[in-house]
Amino acid sequence: MAGSRAEKKEQTRQALLDRTIELVHDRSFGSLSLREVARGAGIVPTAFYRHFASMEDLGITLVEDSMRVLRRALREGRRDLAKSGMPIARESLAILQRHVHAERAKFQFLVREQHGGVAEVRRAIDTELRLFSRELAIDLARVPALAQWEADDLEVAADLIVSIMMTTVADLLDGDGRPATEDALIRRAEKQLVMVLLGMGEWRT
């Protein structure tokens, strides 16, 4: 019985997250009310607080869930880093593109709220992106050609790569979805990444 209650609670919690993603398809998170989110998940507003402390808490949880998708995409993009010596721009972007197509709503939420009006959600996204950059910097430090780099320089390079990836996500979401358009966006992003990677090869502190 206890297990059944726990399962039901988790299902309701997930329903709140899913409903929120649906509602922010063409709206900002800040425009949502607790009442409409609860109603969409099939519960009364007061029951919302059994799952989240506030709308901001729900938003932060949604950031964490959505960022797991982005983290998976970026990790896959650099999984052969040690073997290849440097990230492969085209391959990394192709992986990112597939994830954007598969989880479009979550990526739309992240891009829109990255500079949105709810400070707690905005800060949560910023924190997650900084963690991504640090993870990438650690991976870059394992590349023999970058062994002598200062930690600060590695983090700057990682910030540039993550920024290009996020801009590419936004461009893909804003595009018309046609293969030719997306191909052009990916080629442009590839050039940007290659320029960064080539510059890294020549950089001296």
C-alpha cells in the first residue's frame, strides 16, 4: 500500500512537470499560475504543495530535468575526446541536433528561460551551464596537447564551446525545420567550433 502511494505521488509530480512543459510551449514560465498548472495535472491547487514548495521550486526541478537531456547530449559529443585528441565538431553537433529534435519542448524551455523573468529559474540554468563548462574543462585537461594549459584558460575555452552549442540550440529551435536550413545552421556552428579548436592549438598563456 505504501509503495502504491509513493508511486501515485511520483506520477502526480511528473504530471505537474509534464503539464508545465506543455504550457510553456509558447509562453514564459513566469506567466504561469500555480492554479492552472495544478488543474492541468488533475489536482486541486492546495495539493500542489505536497510536491513542490513553490512555482519557483517546480521551475528549478524542470531546469534540472531538462539539463539532464542537454548534459547527455554534450557528454555524447565528447565521449571520444581522449581517443581523438580533440572534440569532433560535426559529430558533436549532429548528436546535439538529434537531442533537440527528440526533446524539443525541454530545449525550448531552457532557451526561453535562460534570460527569462524568473530569477530563481534563470540562476538555476546559469549554474547548470557553468557546471557543464567545468566538466568539459576537466575533459580538455586530459588532452595531451592541452596538458600545459592553465585551469582558467581551459574554462574559458570550455565556456566558448558551450556557448556555441547553446546558440546552435536556439537557432535550431527558431528555424523553419527544413533540412537545408538546419544544415546551414550546423555548418556555421561547425565553423565556429573549428575556429575555437584551431585557436586552442595555437594558444599560449
